[in-house]
Amino acid sequence: MPALSPSLNVVTDAIVKCDRCPRLRAYCEDIGQVRRRAYLDQTYWAKPVPGFGDPRARVLILGLAPGAHGANRTGRPFTGDGSGDFMYPILHDLGFASKPRATHRDDGLKLRGAWIASVVRCAPPGDKPAPDEIRACASHLAAELAALRRIRVVVCLGRIAWDGYLAQLVSAGVIARRSAYSFAHGAEYILPNRLHLLGCYHPSLRNTNTGRLDKVMFARVFVRASELAGFEG
Ligand code: SF4
């Protein structure tokens, strides 16, 4: 995997140092102090979590926010939690990930052709960021998108990621309003900037344990993303 470009390094540094949202920063640091019983021997990352992946990515995978005991603990998106345990084996099967498991930042996992980020970079209480916190974090996504110049497909995991990305497009003047784009699992649009937008249910335990989202449904979206990105099947 190529090294991060200077512009991606700048974005990553800015995210890690960000303290715009006092509520979220306090929550993440508190979680890092208290910790879950299973992780008492670990030092939590407890900082904003930057994006991760291939700087030449054609597919952007956009989630909601770090998990309190997942990415907020490990410092890498979808690493060390149930959502990642569901997602990475499928990304591995489809060639996007070098390994099927993501356990910690230094586990050697690499992404090919994909970049993973979220609309909010700090774990929110109850997985529910406030609207002003989503707005505060939007500039990080804008900067990341500007640095990821090869993106062709954006896969939004869940409605909040979908709405957050559309808000970004409105701010950038790419679309006039969000209402023309309805979120659904498998929803697919071509945006005026020629990017493909795909909707996918979030691989949270709430969805995967209840059968709302299964592996076949999830894989289907990423097979389509792979096709649209021009990767060979
Ligand atoms: S959620 Fe985003 S804007 Fe808010 S403190 Fe974290 S990184 Fe900064």
C-alpha cells in the first residue's frame, strides 16, 4: 500500500488533534479511562479516529462514528468491534482487505482500493452524534475527499453517513438538495460529479444480530462497488 500523501497526512494530523466538540472529547476520554472489563489491560486510543486505507482508493466506505470500545480503543476504523468483525471478512473475500480480521492498529491489515472513514471521528454516547457535531466534523471529510483524488464510488453505511455525505455535497455545490437521494440498502445514484453513491445498512450488531443485514446483502453492495470502481471481478 503506498504511503500517505502529504495532503492526507495533514488531514490525519488535523483529525487526531481536533477538539471542536467538547461533549464528544470528554466522552471518549472518559471511556478510555474507565474501559470495558475485557480491555482493562489496554491503553485506549481515546482520540479522534482518522481514516484508514489505500491512498489510491477508488471506493470510499463511510461509516457513522468510532465505536466506544472499538475504534475509540484501537484508533482505527471498525477495528476491534462487532461491526468490523462482520465487515472485514467480506472485504477480504472481495479483495479490498489483505486479512479477514482487524484487531489493532499494528495488526498488518492493509486495504486495497478502499478507504474507510466516518462522518464523525469521535465516539458519541449511544452512537448518536448531535447535528452540530456532525456539522463540526464535516470539514475533515471534505479535506479527506479532496486528498483522495481517485475516488469513484462512495458507499454510505447507514442513513446518518448518507445524510452526512449528502450535506457535504450540498455545501460543495455539487447537488442542490438532499431530498432527491433516498437512503435504502442497495440504493444507487450517479451524482453530478460523476461519483457513484451506494447505500448500505450499517454492519452494527443491532442490524446483523437481528437479521436486518446479512452477509449476502452486505457483499452484494460491495460487489457492485467493485464493478463501478472498475475493479476486475
Ligand atoms: S467529532 Fe470531529 S469535529 Fe468533533 S471533536 Fe471529534 S474530530 Fe473534531
